[in-house]
Amino acid sequence: MAGLYYEDFVPGRVMSHAITRTVTEYDNMMFSCLTMNPQPLHIDRHFAAKTEFGQPLVNSLFTLGLMIGITVADTTLGTTIANLGMSDVRFPKPVFQGDTVRVETTVMSKRESRSRPEAGLVEFEHRAFNQDGAEVAVCRRQALMRRRPEAGSLPA
């Protein structure tokens, strides 16, 4: 499914994404290793068992990436020029191995680009929830989005 163009986004629209994902121990270990993060809270089950959580926490940057990744098919697949930034990132509850993540996106605002007539800026708020409905991650994302190509022309 192709992503949406700048013109398709309506501020206030909420999208509940159909794709969900169960996070595995492998996901957490591999991501922590790939990003050179030796935090024992993520990669050492015995260490984590002695913490207030009692088990390893999923690396928060994996959670952030997963949250945004789940939204791509419904929002920006093939129509993003670039992500311009992410702000107001929060992790209100931890994600644990075995949790299943679902995501909702709200279109917060949009405006035409002042320097690129073929593009516009869209601000999204993404919210991730675990299988129990607890909010586990939130962020605002600003994206430079392609405008709909004129009839007969192909996108660059």
C-alpha cells in the first residue's frame, strides 16, 4: 500500500494501524548489540531480575523505531522525502520481551514548504500501547512529504 501524499493528510485525523508486533528477546539483544549498548538492564536477565522491573527492559530506542516503523505502511511509504525530527519522546511504561505493540497516529498539523514547492511538512503524534492497553511510547515526528504529482508526471 502506497503512503499518503501531503494533500491526503488532514489535521486531527487519527489512524489506528492494523500491524502489531510482539517483541522478542532476540529483538532486544540484537538491537542492543547493533547499537553497542551494553546496558545490563537490557541484555542481562540475572541483573535485570534484581531491579524493580524483575526482568529485562526492551531498549527504548528499539521501541521508538518500532512505533514509527509500524506507521509507515499507512502513512509515508514511498511518499516521505525526509524525517526532519522527532520531539517530545516519552516512554511512560516499559516494554518487556513478549509484549505486543500496537500504534495510533494523529495528524497534528501540516503546512506547505516555503522552500520546496513539491513538498509540505506534516507533524504526526505517534502513540504505542502494549497488549493491555498501557501507553508505552509517545513521540511527535515532523516529516517532509511529497505533494501529489500532477496528472501525467512521474514523481522524482
